[in-house]
Amino acid sequence: MIGFVILAIIALGGGIGVIVARQPVHSALFLIMNILALAIFYILLSAEFLAAAQVIVYAGAIMVLFLFVVTLLTAGKDDREPKENLAGQRLTAGILAVLVGGGLAVVGVLYPSRAIGLGLPHNFGNLRGMGVTLWGPDFIYLAAVALMLLTAAVGVLVLNRPRRQVKPAPRLEERES
């Protein structure tokens, strides 16, 4: 039980670190800490396949992709440039985050998993159990996560698109000569 509590504190610390870290690379490192803590939780639940998939897919492939994206997006930026004012967009993003979170909570209440309150199913953590869970009655959760990831990716692309510099129109004197 003490090990579980320590692991839970590590996982929560990693999750909070993702949110409060100022540098994207530090946020990615906190996310790796959280992913590894979750993998250990899976091992404690005798779900070795999920633990291996968690480390290989998320800590390996996804985090390397995330670090490449962060590197590409911050490569040409200068720290001395003035900060962009996103006051209106931040309010809109906050409202949308509350709406999406509320929608996910409603989905969780309307479509509760069959495993809640009944203990873990007998095939939890193996390939057959994963297939039944992901493509069975709980498919709506997988679709909701996919929609959230797609929304986040589009948001990053929109907020970090290169700005076109508008050239001023030539003066009347310059046009006549």
C-alpha cells in the first residue's frame, strides 16, 4: 500500500509538472515521468501487455514525435520578440475546455463501463481483453480521446502558423516613375 501511495504521488507530480512547466521540453519530461508511473501501475495490476505498450508507444514513439514538433516550432523564434496577446483566445479556449470536459463527464455517466464496481475482467491486460474493451461497448471513450488529440494537434498548428508580412503599397510618386 505504501508503494502504491508513493507511485500515486509520483504520477500526480508528473501530471502537475506537465501543466505548470514553462518550457515545452520540461513539460515533455514530466509527461514521461507520468507515463512510466502509469506503466508501473499496470504491472501492479498484472497487465504486462499494457505496461509494455505504455512504455514503447507513449514514452518511446509519441514523446520522440512531440519533442521533434517542439524543436521545429521553436527553431526560428527569438526570445526577445514581444509576446503575442491571446486574451480573447484564452477565454474561448477556457470555455471550450469546460464544455468538452463537461461533455466527457456526461458521456462517462451515460455510458459507464461494465467493469466499474465489478473488479477487473478476467482478461484485463492481454490482447483479447484489449480488443474487446476498445472495440466493444466502451468504443465511445476511444473515439472521445481521438477527438481530443485531433483538436489539440489542429490548435497547435493554427496558433503556430507563420505570419505573412504585408508589404505596404507603393506610394503614388513611386508608381509614376
